[in-house]
Amino acid sequence: MIVKKLREQRSWSQEQLAQMAGVSLRTIQRVEAGNKASLETLKSLAAVFEVEITKLTEEIIVIDKDSTTWQAEPWYIRFFLYGICRRSHMLAIEVIALVAGIVLLFLGAEPLSVALPLLAAYSNAKLLAYIDQRAHW
């Protein structure tokens, strides 16, 4: 859910949001952790943030490349993600590289020809994990 991002944009604490929405602090913590929220909780949060309920339930799958946290990333991270905005694109690249490596392995290709796509899949997975950890999606 996008609740944490909306809360941080407004510089509100979890306690402040809970008080404004009329829910418990624990409820806010659960929602931000990705647990399902009741319809009443979603209605309260939507009213506080002045957004539609559907906005609260959408997944964040696009990198905001204008954000200050993205600009603070090292140049090589931004370079490898140039032109890639969606998480699904990163997953597709990883799967394609992995499948290519496995196919080449079964075809009996040269060891280097097998290793390169597998290394690319591994590198892509590590980069994706890093971006997930830094909450850029």
C-alpha cells in the first residue's frame, strides 16, 4: 500500500496519522507493513489523505526518478536502471537471462556462454533486491 509514502510526504508520524484517522497506532503499523486493511480503515485513511480508496490499495511499481532519494543513489545504480521504471521489467529481464543460461547449459554451449546470462540474472536479482530495500518502487 501507498499509505507510508503518503504519510511521509506530509511529514506526519504514525501517531499523528492514527489520531487523525481515528484508528489505533497498531492499525497504521499493520497497514504500512502491507497487511490488509478493513474497508472502514481504508475509508478513514482516504478521507485524511483526501484521495480515493483505490489510490491507497495500489502497489508502488514505478521508480520516482525525480525524488531526492533516487538522485542520491550512486551513478552506477542509476546507470544500470536507465530507461527502466517498472519493477515488472526488472523481473522480466531476470527471468529471460536465467532461461537463456539454462537453455545454453542444456545445449552444451561453451562454459562462458552459459555463465554470462546466469551472472546477468544474478546481478539483476541483487540490483532488484537493493532497489526494493531502498524503497524506490
